Amino acid sequence: MKFERLGGVAALLAAGTYMVGFALLVTVLAPLGFGSNDIDAAAVVGFASQRAGLLIVWNTIIYIVNGFALVVLALALAPGLAPGWSEVARALGLIWATLVLGAGMTANVAVERAAHLYASDPEGAVRLWQMLHAVELGLGGGNEIVGGAWILLVSVGAFVAQSLGRVSVALGLVTGAAGVATLVPSLGDTAGALFGLGAIAWFIAVGVALVRR
């Protein structure tokens, strides 16, 4: 299999991780408030003490699997972009993948340690989880600035080089702008949701384009 086609598979896998993540977020995990400013830390830690495995699987899918898929996709897309854009996009894509992987490992450690501490010190477990969750959010779980910038760069570079279809480029411009907009606190939730949904469509469009080649 050509590496470019492998990149297409990685893009489709990335879309799948987003869809699985959203599915759990709006069903089983909805009462905990993930993805909003109203997250209930005590409820999360209580849930983790009973069902830590589910949270670890969720974190692993949305962060770890997604991060590795991003590495492959970033390397597969870069050669097809315009000169200059290619090098910057490759670097930024790998930086985003690193942040995503770091956020995932931090999130899983938070669940494991809080669940272990909960039986003997519930309040301490909540404080520990809140601290590690803040690190997770800073790495990328609470903003999409780097991811948005990368998708924007790829889309502009692909437009200049005419290496991706107009649909992929248009989706990338909108999605990337939404990711960068999460920098603004008042737009965080709305822009984050738009980025997540747009990223699913963009990953699928890019994946199909690369696989067909």
C-alpha cells in the first residue's frame, strides 16, 4: 500500500475516533458534563471509581488512537502541499499529534489515580483529578488552536498545489478557523463543537481523496 493511501486510511480512522467520542459523550457520559464548563468533578471521580475502564477506553480512542492516526496523516499529506506550506504543515501536524497523545496519557493517569484514591480520600481524589484534568485541557482537550491552525495550513497549501478537491479545502478552511477561534473564551464551546463536527467531515473527505489515489 502506498503511504499516501495509508494516510487516507488514517484520516478515516481519525474521523471514526471523533464519532465514537461524540457518541459516548452525548449518551453514557452526558450526565458528567464533559465538553462543557459545567463538568461535575465529584461525579466524574465517583463514576471513575466504578467504571474506570470505560473512561480509559474513551480517552484512548479520542486521544491515543487519534494521535497516532494524526502522525500518519500529517506525514502523508505534507508532500502534496505547495513548497513552504509543506514543511510548516508537517511540523505543525506532528506537534498537534504530540499534544493529543500527551493529553490522552494525562487523562488516563487522572482516571487511574483518582479511582485508586477515591476509596480512602474522596475529596483528595477530586482535587487530584481536577489538577490533572486542567493539564489535559491545556494540552489540547480544552482547545483546538493547534489542530485548527494545522487544518488551515493544509487546506491553503492544498489549494495552492491543487492537490485536494474543493470540498476538502472548503471544509478545511471552515473547520480550521473554528479551531483557532477556540482561543476566544466566549466562543470556546460553540467553536469547539463546530470544529469537532467539521473535523469529522474533513477527515472523511481527505481520507476518501487519498484512498482513491
